[in-house]
Amino acid sequence: MNDHKPRSKIVLNELEPSSIGDQSTKVVDKFIVPLTFESQTIPIQITIPPKRSWRVVRQPNCYLGIGEAQGVISDDSVDDPLSFKHAMEDSNKKECFKYMNLEMESMYSNLVWELIDLPDGIKPIGCKQIYKKKRRVDGKVETFKKRLVAKGYTQNEGVDFEETFSPVVMFKSIMILLSIASYFDYEILQMDVKTAFLNGNLDKSIYMMQPEGFVFQDQEQKVYKFQRSIYGLKQASRSWNIRCDIAIKTYGFKQNVDKPCVYK
């Protein structure tokens, strides 16, 4: 009796060419067509090497010191001041302090606040002065920008503010208006409101501490009570939008229902 060992696979190398018959393997697009026998089909699998990209990865020129970036000349202070103390230690502190005074004068002339004693049981919000240097192409400082911003994140909803929503114009709306004006050869008039948020009226009593560097002597315990909004308040954009809406409608314009930012 012959020893019979069950085999789950047929080794192709052990098969004689006569047992395969007339069938032969065919290579089509790097794939081998399976061999067909009388009772079963034996697939032949081959491993195709993965495709590799021939693209060469290069660093941008700005990291290699090539191009115009190599010729940029910066001043002594590269970073913008982060606080009033840093601004006073800056090499251009005189110019920086000049723009601080201009903004504070704008606050007083627009009657943004009044200096009063802090009422009992009221906790004033803080403020921060933001500094920014506007540079020319060669890296030299051209102008300074300074803005006093209230720390609106410390405001309490329902106490310091109610609604904060205000419509924002979409860029495609501006493109449509410009396209219409170009097609009909209309004239376009453009205007900008300086310190726009300072024109918004407030319906809540909000108190803020005096900013660093501009504290009145012998009145350090006093605080500012807002009469108008400033940048950083939660309701600043909404109060400005309400004030702007009332002013525009006095000239006979009507607000578009579908696009609140568009008037006709």
C-alpha cells in the first residue's frame, strides 16, 4: 500500500509539462493568467514593485538664502513690543509714544469714557495695548500702530452684554457690486471710518481700569466708565453696526432683506 500524504497545494515545479496540457502561462501587463487544469484553477501571484515618484524635493529659496529675502535689512528690534514696558525699551520709543498719545487724544475727543470712582460691588475689566510696526520693503519701520483693546473675555453675559451678533459682508457680494458697476460704467465712491468702533453707543454700564502708562496722578483708584464701545468689547461690532445702520438710513437707503450688509 502506497503511503498517501494529503496535500493542500500543488507545487508547480513538480508538475510535468505533459500533465499541464496545452495550457500555458501568458503575461499580460505584468499579471500572469491563471493556469487551468481539468478539475481546478491555480492562480499564480507575483509581487509588483511599488511605483515611485521621480519628483525631486527642494527647499524654497527663502530657506537657502537665495533671492530678495537675502537683501532685507531689519532694524535693531525685529519683534513688535508686547507690553508698555517693552515699548518704552524699544529703540523707537519716541515714535511709539507719539502714536500712543494720538490714540488717547482720539478717545477723549470722541467722549469714549469718563473717569469716575469705582462703584461698590463692581469689578472692572482690564485692558491691553497692542503695538504693531509697519515696515517698508527694505525692512525699515515706516509707521507705528497702537491700539487700546479691552479684555472682553472677562465680561459676564447678561450683565455686561446681551446680543453680540452683527452681519458681515461676504466677499462675493463685493465682487458682484463691482461687476455691475464695471458693466454699466458706474462711478464707485469709497470711504473709511477712522476708529469705527468708537462710534458705537453702549446700553450697558461697563468699567475698565486705566491703561498702563496713562494713569492719572493722584487718581489711580479711579476707573473709566464707557460711554461708547472700544475694540475688544463683546458688543463692539454690534453697537457699531446699529449706529452705522441708523446713519445710512437717514440718507434714504433701505437695507436688503437677504443681505443685511447691502443697502440700496
